[in-house]
Amino acid sequence: MSSSLFNDSGVSIPISDDDSDELGRMRVRVRRKRKKSLHRVNNELTRRVVRFFMKYWMVLVLVFAIGLLVFEATRIGRKPSMIVKTEQGKVTSQLKEFKRPIPDKKSDSTLNRLDPVMKIVHGVKEPCLKMLRPDELENLDLPMNKESSSPIKKVVYLSGNDLPYVGGNSTLSQQPREGTRFNLFTGIQTFDQREESFKVKETAEIHCGFYSERGGFRISDEDKIYMQNCKFVVSTCAFGGGDDLYQPIGMSEASLRKVCYVAFWDEVTRAAQESEGHNIGDDGFIGKWRIVVVKDLPFTDQRLNGKIPKMLAHRLFPQVKFSIWVDSKSQFRRDPLGVLEALLWRTNSVLAISEHGARSSVYDEAKAVVRKNKATPEEVEVQLTQYRHDGLPEDKRFNGKKALNEASVIVREHLPVTNMLMCLWFNEVVRFTSRDQLSFPYVLWRLKVHEKINMFPVCIRKDLVNTIGHVRKAKPLKSFFPAD
């Protein structure tokens, strides 16, 4: 069949149906050839790229690694300060390197919290620490002249200040005795004197630090006068710049009037705090804390220097009747008079200290100390060998409580028996390791204190303080003793 197309001029062009079909098939074949050619080109390009990567992949990885190292090197090498200029080209501000470690979110959320720690009793929540109301604290009758039932009536502290001073080149007498940390601050306690010191007598004569005026831990006369006027004290210390100072919170008006807050620093801590803008005022205070800067710390081990205000508060505050010690890694957050009433007076105790949260015996704690590299295995073994020889039991309970304590908070009355206990404890951490958890149960067991010791549960310790943790590592002290 055929069809005709007519135009106005009457000319016709015949077109066959078969010719039209053939033309369409030709166009389809052309398109298919083009598609196949395009696929072949794409496949060939892909194969070449793959072959290139397979052949040179090690070179490419090396180039990428070098580039990354160069980038990191340039980023680290940049100065931490930035200069910001105005349009006139004048410097308007300078962002300097922030030396203080950035506190973690946990520390930020812990600081200044006052909400009580709760426990469940018979299915009902109640506060771990039950405190008196502020109006009750205002009218609280303070037991300032309570008679002690202990047979220990007086403690005499051994001193070498009356010994003749040789003068001249005498630095060897100031240095610690070889193999020990005893020095002019502690006095050289012999082993026989150690054994004698544990005997309960009406008048006890013991080493208790401050053995010689040349032994260090010097405090200004102005600070001494302030400390001698305290009757109640909350104290802490930070040596070596390791911790910040946290202001106490939760105090009543009665405590603000009657309680001293004293923080012991050394020059390293003062410099670290001043670099962050925390300057001691002309009155000697930062906030509620009276800052006492100590000169000539007697030990190279800063942990051991920290035991002096921790354990020897009765030597530093001769007129104080009651004291509360708080580790510098914590913020004290309860009313001091309320704490004394709840933990000492209400329970008729002379000393209150927390049970340990994780372990229950000295021997378990010794393993943890070695495992966490808090002391060498050798020095821990020397201490445990002596304690085993003396018969310290491996019991995990002591008077119905855990036989192991955690000493970040210590609440005590200053009596001959508690003063003696703290002196003995201090001598043990000087003789053996600085880990005071190892020696406190031993001293308590040896002394056989007749008065009540309140070993309160962990939840009360958590209620007393907001634990922040150590901010930075304390710098060790070389020695204040002059060289030959």
C-alpha cells in the first residue's frame, strides 16, 4: 500500500510503509550502538581507576598520612593566644591560654549542691544525716567542758627544742634518717619508742610532730594569733597546687559566728590560685576561708605534708575544742555545729569517721593500694609484715562496723585520748606508707580506745560534702633543707 501527501502546488511525494519501518530500525540500531560505546567507555574508565588504586594504594595512604600529620603539627604549633583588633588597628582584647584544666560536667553539677542524700528505711526514703533546724542550732547548748572517761588524762609531746644547737655545718642533723622519713619535724622515733607509745597511761609521752623549731612548717605570727582564738574549726589544705578552694555552704548564722574556716596552702598553691585570679584579701581571707600560707614544708612527699593539718589539728589549734577535717577535693556543705551535734554529741562519741565504701579490711586495702600504684609493693609489705607480727586480725568487722575507714572527713573532739590517737596515726604514716587507711584501723586496734568511735555509713559522708575530685597533680617538693 501507498499513501500520498498533497500540497497546494499539486505535487505529491509517494512514501512506502516498508521504507518507513526500515528507517526506524536503523535509528534504533544507531542509538544502541551509541549506548554500547558509552558503556564501554565508562567500564574502561572504572577499570583504569581500580587498577590505579590497586597499584598505588600504599603511596596514596602514605600521602594521606603525611598530610594529616602536617595538619596536626601546624594546628598544635599555633599560639594559644589570639589578638583581636579594632578597625583602627588597636588591640582590644587578648585571649590567653587557659592553664586550668577544664572541669568535667560531673564536677560542675556536683558543686554547690545542697540536696540531702537519701536512704530507704522500711521502704520509705529518709535523709542519711538528720540535722537540727537552724533555730534549734541557735539555742544549742554546747558541751565545752565535758569530762572524759578515758584513763588517758594528759599527753606530753616530745620536743627537741631544748637540745643544744651545734651550729655551723649541721645540715646532716636536719636531714631524714636513712631509710625513714623521720626528720627534725617528727623527731627520730625509735622502734622501742613506738612500742612504748601505744601503752595506755594517765600521762602519755609521745612524738607528735613539731619536734624542733628548725623542723619546718612555719606559720606567721599573725596567723598563729588568729588560730589561737578559734574554739571550733573546719580545716582543709592544698599543697603543691593540686586542688582548688571550694567555699563551704549550708551554714547557719550560729556557725558563721562561732566557727573558724582555715585552709592551709604553700607558696606553690598560692601562685597557682593567684594565676587564676584567686587572690588572698588584705584581711587574709578568700571568701569564708582564712588562708594560712605555710613556709618550709618538712617532707618531699606532699601527701605526707598534708597529714600535718589533717591529723595534728590539736597542735595547730591549741584552744580548739572540736574540729572537722575536709579533704581539699571536696566542698563542705553542711552546718558545722549541726554536724558536731549529729555525729558526736547525739551519739556520745569523741571521734567520727566514715566506713570505707569499697573494702572492709586493711589487708584488702593493701592489695588495692599496690594495684592502683598508690605505694610500692615493697613498702606496703613492710607495713603489713609488722602488722601481722603485732597480731592485727584480718577481720572485716570491728565493733559491728567495717574494719576499714575512709578519712576524707574527720569529726572529733579534742581530748587527750583523741589527741594521742591522732599522734600515733601520724607517726605510722611517717614510718610506713602515706596511705592513712592502712594505719588508722591498726592504731584504733592497738590503742583500744574506751570512748565511742562513730564509724558512720558512706551515705552520711556523701551528705557532708560535694566531692569534686583532684583538679591537677600536686607538684612534689624537693626539700627546704639547705645543701652542704
